[in-house]
Amino acid sequence: MTTVVKIGGARAVDPAGALADVAKLVEEGEEVVLTHGGSTAVDETLEELGEEPTYVETPGGVVGRFTDERTIDVFKMVMPGKLNTDLVEALQNEGVNAVGLTGTDGKLLEGKRKSAVRVLEDGKKKIKRGDHSGTIESVNADLLEMLLSGGYTPVVSVPVLGKEKSGGYTAVNADADRAAAAVAGALGADLVLLTDVSGVYEDPEDESTKIDSASTPEAFETVKSAAEGFMTKKVMAAEEALEGGAASVVVADANAEEPISSALAGEGTTLEPGALDAESETEAAQ
């Protein structure tokens, strides 16, 4: 079985334990695809360059990044240039023959570019143009499977390949959790979303209210209702992964001992395909 692991980019996340765990799993013969975020590092780089990151609110109340031309240039520098290289370097030092990729390599992650977004400003709905973002519509699973079968461990980051309406492609930003979900779905893999909390909490302020698992639509509704802030996107990604064919999704603590192995053993919040309702499963199969 293949495991797709996404390491979050929050300051509180230390990737060292996860990387050592990847090495252990690979040594045991498991196939692992590592994906990663890095929004915090992108924001810090923008600020070092004297620029402010831009975040917008959609009419639906979701806050997200607006990726203008300057920001996508910084993404290109930070994500594959530094963060991906750092992770590949660290894995090589753990004895793992890692290969760094972005979504643009070999059309690994492809979708339509979204150049304009609907936003809410001062209580009014507006169209903001010049965005460089996209939603992933296809994954080159053959490329990943070829690398895995050759004994390599892929390390995947954005940007992804965005198709322009006029033809051609532009490198665009995409949510890292949803990118991991797309990869896990395409490979039929287990997905482990590592973050700075130990799972989804019914009360976001109380770790003792962690939801252990969801295997029915009713239980999944509890998870979705409990998710707030950054966790909302992780649960959305989990749903997309299961709809796409992932075997399971676990939201777990990146800083735990052997975080991937412990997540697969039941730590964190485990979401299973049975958590989708029949309508979602039918739509995913079509």
C-alpha cells in the first residue's frame, strides 16, 4: 500500500520526526509520497522583500490567499527552490533516495487557471483579477508510480500547471492539502495530513475532545461541523481525497513520535470511505 504524507508549513511543525518515519517506512518496503506546504515561508519571504501578503474573503466566508504575479514568483522561489530542496536533502541524509518535483514537472498536477476571484470587500461582492491560482483536475499517477517502482521517494510541492482559456499553461498556486488529496486519490493511497494539532476536536480549544474516527456520513458531519479555521480546508481535502479513491485519511500531529506510523495505527482523526454518503460515492465513480 502507498502512503501519501502532507507536512504542514506552520511554524509549530517540526518535520524531523516525520522524515525519520518516512525513512523507516521506506526501509520496511513501504511506498511513500511526501507533499508539503509552505505558506508561512512564502509570507515571510514577501515581508523580507518589503511586500505584504494578500488575503481575501470569498462571499461564502472562506479566507484564502490572493496570488498575484509577484506572489507566484515568490512561490516558485520558496516552494521548489528552498523548502522542497531542504526536504529532499534531509531525506537523502536519512538514507532515502528522494526526488523533488513540482506540479509542473511531467504535468504531475494539472488544472484550469483561475485568473479572477469573487471576493467580499467592505460588505460588497467584487471581482478581483490577476490571480494565479487553480484547482487540480488531473494527476500524472504514472509518473509517481514509475518513480516509486524504481525505489525513489517523490517529494511534491506546488506550483501546479494551470491551463489558460486562450491555450498554453501558467504555473499557478493551489492549496497544498488539496494537492495531497488529489495525489492520494489518484494512487488509491492512505493520506496522512500532518499538522500542529493531534486531530479534529469537537471543541477546537480542548484537545480532550478529539474525534477518533468517522466511518459513517453522520460521524463525518460531526467532523465537518467541528472544523474551524485552517482545519476547515483539511477536512475539505479529506473529503476530496476519499471521493477521489483514497483508502483513508488521517489528520494527525506532525510532532508526535513516529507521526506517520502512529497516525496509520489509529492516532489522530481517521476518516474512512464509509464516511461519504451514497450520493458522494456515486458522483466520484462517474
